[in-house]
Amino acid sequence: MKKLISVAATAAVVAIALSGCSGSAGSSSDQANGKVALTFWHGYTEADGGVLDSIVNDFNASQSNITISTQTKTWSVIDDTLLPALSSKNGPDIVAMTSDRLPVYAQKKALVNLDDFYAQDSSNTKALKPEAVNMETVSGKKYGVPSGFVPLSVIYNKTLFAQAGITTFPTTWDQWVADAKKLTVDSNGDGTPEQYGLALPDHATVGNGIWPSLFEGNGGSVTSSDGTQATVNSQANIDTLTYWAGAIQKDKISPTGLDGIGADKLFTAGKAAMEVGGPWMAGVATTSNIDYGLAAIPAGPKAQVASAIGISLAVTAQTDATKQVAAEKFLAYFNDKTTAVKWSLGSGWPPLRTDISSADVNSNATVASLTEIAPNTVALLPGVVDSADVLTAVDTATQKAVAGGDPKQLLDDAQTSIQQALKG
Amino acid sequence: MTTFGQPKALTLSGTHTRRRGDPMRWAYFAGFLIVTLALMLPVIIIVLTAFKPASEVNAYPPTLLPHQWTLDNFAAIFSQLPFGRLLGNSFAFAGGVTIFALVFDSLAAYALARLDFRGSRVLLIVIVASLMIPFQATLIPIYQLVSQLGWVNTFAGLIAPRAADAFGIFFLRQFFVSLPRDLDNAARIDGASEWRVFRSVVLPNAVPALLTLGIFTFVNNWNDLLWPLVFTTDQNMGTVTSGLTLLTGPGGIIPQGVMMAGALVAVLPLAIMFLLVQRRFIESVASTGLK
Amino acid sequence: MTTARLQRTRPFRPHGQLGGRTPLNGTFKRRATIVGFLAPALVILAAFVGWPMISALRLSFTDASGFGTPTFVGLDNYTRIFTDPEILHSMGNTAYYAVMFTPVSIAVALMLALAINSPRLPFRSFFRSTLFLPFIISLAVAAFAWSYLLDPQIGLLNYWLAAVGIHLGNVLQDPVLAMPTVVLVAVWKNFGFYMVIFLAGLQEIPTSLYEAAQLDGANGWRRFTNVTFPMLSNTMAFVVVVALIAALQAFDQIYVLTGGGPYRSTETIVMQIYQSGFKDLDLGFASALSYVLLIVTLLLSLVQFLFFGRRGEANNS
């Protein structure tokens, strides 16, 4: 026991000593001599992270008194730790977050309003895609700049397509379902296909964007464009849900009860010929030895629309005036055309500026093909603060409909829940 | 205080084996082995997945054994993460919490179990009640306090809030209360101080409980994800468990083979520790003469 | 042999003439001793548990978000809890989870502990270590293994069962089966923890008691009900309370397995607390909900203690 206590005492001394050494490493300690040190949290863990870090380094080199240090965390870790960190002003000065999270932080006054920044020509924001900037707007004010705005696209298994004799990728819903039927194989005739034409999740879809994309393809929507009214029980949406639920139930083109991650697994297992996914599925397919192709989501009766996976850079409310100016300088640098091309090529994400064409980025084939699809990309529920409850309501309706429920009744229920979520 | 030593215990088990005979014993063993293996199926999957190449992890048809064994996942762990540093941080954090908590918890539990004082029962109820608030509710106030102390990104900040915990006090108190009082009363008559009774009589008899609590505390802190993530924003302070989250790719896609390999390496110290310590459960009890 | 239990600590009287200290022998030195033993733990608990709990209580009467100055809103958060159908639904789910998880995990752990404790079992330390493994692996990894087993299309268990003509279906996405499945995984993850506590308790039981029972001709079941179970009552009281607290705070195993779905059928109170605190940034509401959970847990625990206390006493008298 004596030993144990002496160990504990030593540990206590060590702990206190350690706290003494590193406790003083505050980010603002340099401010007295005119230097500004900023911290920047982002969730780009792959090659994109390396490119972003090098952009930050270039920016630091271009500035005499601003130094930004980046910290890589995953998106979910940023979301779980940002609140405690900011509540004690230990958080980042610049933070990258997924677009569904930005409105909440903006509404709770954790982020700086960037309207004045957008008004300056030097901010390089004029050339940004308006659809992408749309996801930064909460109650009419802007709180971030887009760093990612990637359309959902269809990834397909070329081997399975060849086996089914399909040579061109479908461009309309009817062709899409017809091809999916051809690709659905129930070889033992037990009613459960061994291979599905399309892994179409009925809830928790990739970026929550599949059903909103389908709704908009038929001219419907989940909420009004300003995010104040629920519009989910329109006749167009009832038709859309009936159409796809029927394709899944009757034609068995996809299993029921599937979520986004399940769809990814099914595709990588070679048990589904197509999946709607994010651009990263290309890399996942490669490691799974699947010969894949990427294509735009086929057009619905009214339009070809793809919901976006969006990421934004925001300045947090813990910054003082000096830091805010410095952070905005970086955002302006990030929006600059040269940086934007570098970011796009390095990250594999389509460019965020309207003045960069697919020709500018054709050295990266994935980026070039995503850029072709990009014009019809829309932000998911821009400006909706309580997007979690809205999306749960949509998920409940779609999952129950695919399991055999009445689409009209389900969308009416969703309408009530969403209207409540938008008010609260 | 009567001492029933090892011989009689052996007699007891001896009667069993003599009466039932060996075949029963081995049938019992075989039955239990099957139950254990069934329960271990998920663990077996984890181990074998760590040796599968990426293309096999989600392949269909699913298989238990890899078609092609690979060590790539383990190589990836060590090349993608500063694993040595993460392991060191994990040891410092989980080990620090465990040592402090064992000392402070056992002191408090001794007072609650043995030093009868006015209000001890109320105090115990208050301590147990503090377990009933979910930590999600107190995390932010704790963080603000640690931040005011200037302990964010330090081991002090990671360890101090957990240097004593209600669970451990409650656990040891229940254990101390069931230890026969004859021993410590005898020591008190001999003029021993409470400190001496605690140190020389109660603690030696409580080794199994202390080891049990020590393992729980260590495992829980070792595997804790949110705590180190919240209290250390500096990557150099990361633990194995928080470091493994960095393997998550875009879209939340997890390279599962690599993740399983990382989990195996992360769990190895825990398994070794338990193996070493669990032998002592029996030995210590056998040697205390408390039976 | 003492049979002191939680509610019986204070009226303790030392056996016979031994240890003549009484609870109120309040000399300064004795008080200093008591304070000395309690102080280190209580200082830590007061600072890092007590104070945060008081902060949370204060927040529960405000609209705090973590940023800016919170406004006092009176009992609004509390009235919201009892008028929000989603919250009430998650309370029902939590109760359902606790009713399944608590007895099942305790029964499984106790049975395995008894089996491992039996001298008839060879290689006991092998079993003890192996069965503890689910507890020491991290949850994220365990969740992977279970979804590898349970996936309806490419899962191993489904694949094996399909070979013998059984279709398990999509258990985690079935509104009826999802909760029992989540409970099953949680029991699997945690039984090793309770098992080891029971083992420590079993080690404490004097062999003499079993010998006496054996001389009286008691069979295995009688030995369990007359010796093992009463002698485990302190351990049992502990495990029941701890398992109940864990069950009522069920969060992460459900979060990784179903995310609360399908249709919120596995959404628990702590998932709501997490959602309101960390996602909706509504700390006031999350704090209020946490306090409601604390009070419910406290009441249930007191009932449990009374129940087990009575039972234990009846068995020992």
C-alpha cells in the first residue's frame, strides 16, 4: 500500500508539472506583438486534408503576421467537441462543418455573421456558386463560405452491367428502374434476390440527400425554399414515394430497411449493381476490387436534381475583431480562383466557383465528371435549424412506405412533424 | 474467527470429483466451452477481420476465415497513426485515473463502511445518486471548470475530474461492509489506529475488490472516446481510442479491416493486464485466511 | 459473519465486547480521522461532480445554449418534457429497455459466474478471461462485429441460417425486434463486467457455509438459495443498482447500432439528452431532462434497495 501511495504521489506531481508546462500554450499569447495566431479545425482526413494543410501553409507564407494552425478531426468529433470548446473559448477560430450543422450553430450565435465580408469585393465571394452559398444563409444572413458542394451521384458496377447486357447508363427514372429490374437476380426463385439492381436506402441515406433528390426530380420538395413551410405532402411527393416504394416492393430492385451504410456495403460486396453515393465511393470501390463507373442521378419526370453533400468554413464567435479580420483574410484567400482550382483538384471535389469549368480540372477525371453533373446540385434544407427532426420525419415516411405503408398518409404525418420542427 | 484453509476447500471439490467422476466433469467442460465459443463469435470476427484484405471485409458470401491472410492492416495502423505516442498517452491517462481513484475511493469507502459516523448513510446515498445523472449533462460544466483551471490539453485535466468516482466508492463500500469485523476489531483492541486498520487489515483482505475496480476503471478510461476528445484538442495528447477515429474516411466510411487491427492492438494491453491480474483474484483470497 | 447492508450501516453495533467505539464517540481526533479518510475523494467529487451537477440544475431553468448569456425561463423546460410526445415516447422505450436489460444481464452474469466458480470446471481462468473480452473491447468495434453477423443481406449469421432454411430478416430495422436485439447486444457487451463482480462476491463466501449445508444434505439448488444467494446480497444490491443506472442511461450501444430507429422505436432518454444538448445546442432542456432522469433513477433505486434489503434480511434471520 505504501508503494501505491508513493506512486500516486509521484503521479500527482508529474501531472501538476505537466499541466504547468503545457497549460500556458494559449493561441493568443502572441497577440501583443501584432502577430495573430488562429486555430482551424477541419474533418478532411484523407488526401483532401493534405491539400487543405498545404493551402493553409501557402497562406501563412503569404502573411507576415497571421499564422493559422490546423487540427484534423473527423466531422462527428468536431460536432461533439465544438460546443464545450467554444463555451470556454478554447475552440477553433475557423471551423469546417457539415452543412446540416451550420444553421444550428449560427442560430445559437456561435458563429460570426459574414454579411459584411460577402459585401466586400476582396472576399472573392462574387464568383461562388449561388446554390452553394445558399447553404450558408440562415434567416437571411450568411455565416460561412462553402468548402465543399458535391452532388450525390450514382456509382455502378460495370461488370454486373456487362453481364446484364446494359451498355448505356439510364438517364430517366423509367429507364433506371427498368435497368435495375434487369440487374436484379433471384436465381433460386425464393422471392429474395441474390443480387439487387439498386441499393436504395429507405432511411439514413447518404448525406440524407437521396429522397430529397428524388422528390425534387418530380418537382416536389421537403420545405419551401426559405425553409419556413413544410411542403412534403404535395401530390408530386406522394407520386414519387408511390413510384419508388412500388419499385422496391413489387420489383424488388432494392432490399427494404436499408440505410446508407448498408447500401455502401451491399455495393462493395457486389450484391447491388448501383448505389447513390458520395464521391468517396469511388475510392471504396477501388479497394473492394470493383470496376465502377460514376453517373448523374437519372432525371425525374420534371428535372434532374442531385442533393449536395455540403461543407462550410465558418468563423466562430470566440474571435475578437483582430482575429476575425485575419480569419476573413484566409477565407478570401481560400475563395481565390487559383486556390479554388488547387483545392478542387487535390480534394477530388468539384470546384465551388462558377468560373471554373470542367476543362480547368480535367487533370482529375473524377472531378471533371462531377463538375459535369454539378450544375443541377441543390443544397439540402438550407437555413433549416432543426434539420434533424425534419430528416427523421422524412425517414419515417420513406421507410414505412417502402415497408408497405400508404404514402399519402405517411407524408401527411411527416408534414405535421416537419411543420412543428420548423416552428419550434 | 475460524480459519478454513485450503485443505478443507480441496476436500469439498474432491468430493465432487469423486462422486461425479471425470466424465461428468469433462461433459460440463465441453458444454461450457460451446457456450463460451458461441458468446465469443463477435470477438472471433473482430480478430479475423483484422487479417482480411480490404476487398474481403464486406465480400459476399461472408466468411469467418480470410481467404488470403494479410498483415497490411497492422502495417497501416502504425504508418497512419503515431501509435507509440497514443499508447503512451493512453497509459498515462487510464493508469493515472486508476491509481488515484483506487487510493481515494478506498479511503472514502473505508470511512463509509467502517467508521460509523452521523450522516454516513445520507452521504452514501448522495454519492450513489450522483451516478444517476447522465454524464452528457455535466460534461460541459466540467469542461468549463477544467478550462478555468487552465488544464485543457493536460494530463491534469484528463485525470483530476476522475481521480475519485462515486462508482468506485460505492463498489468498495459494499465490499468492505461484507468483510467480517472481527479482524479489525481485534486490531483496534490492540491499539491500532484507523489508518493502520485500513492499511494492514482491510486493504490486504480487499485485494480482489481493488483489482476488480482497478481493471474496470482502467478499461473504461482506456476505451473512453468522448472524454479525451473533449479535454484534449491537441493531437499530441490523443489516446489510442480517440486516435482510431482519425481512420474514419469521408462520408463516415470506416476502413474496417484497419479499424479492427487498431482495436486489437489497443485491446492487447487490457487483455494482458486482465490475464495477469485475474490469477491473483483466487490467490489473494486463498492467502487471506478469510474463507 | 456480518450481514450489514446499505440501510443497516448506521445501527451497527460491534459484536460483543469487541471494538468499544460507538458512532458518537466524537473526540476531535476521531473526527479528524473521518475527515482525513473522506476528504480527498469528497474534494474531487465536490469539484468535478457536485459543482457540475449544480451548474446543470441551474441551467435547467434557463434557455442556455453554451454561447452568450442564458435567460431564466422558469419551469418551461420541465413542462416541455411532459408535454412533448417524443420525449414521453423515449421514456417508454427506456423503461422497456431497462425492464429487459437489468434482469437478463444479471441472470446471465450470475449463471456464468456460478459456472466458472464451480470447482468442477477445468481451465477456469481460461473461461474467466475469455468471457471478460466483450467488456474490454471498444463499443465501435463490437458494433462492427454485430452488424457483420446481423446484416440482413451479407451478414454471416443470416448466411449460415439461410443455409438451413431460416430467414432471420432485418432484426435491427424491425420496429418490434430492434429493441430486443439492441438489449441482446448490450447484455453481451456488459455481462463480463457483472460476472466479475459476482465472482469477487462469490470468493468472499466462506467455504465453511457450504460444508455445513452439505452436511445437512442440501442439494445444489438448496445450497444456492440458502447459502450463495443470501451471502451475495451486498454484491447483488450493488449490481442491481449499477445495472439499473446503466440501463436507464442506455445510449452509446443503441446510438451505434440503430441510431434510435426504426421510427424512434429504440430512442432512449439519454439519446434525447444528447440530441438536445450536443445537436440542438439546447443545454437548458438537456439539463432538465437529465434531472428528471436522475429523480426517476433515484426513486427506482430506493425501491430496489428496500426490496433487496428486506429479502436479504429475511433470508439471513
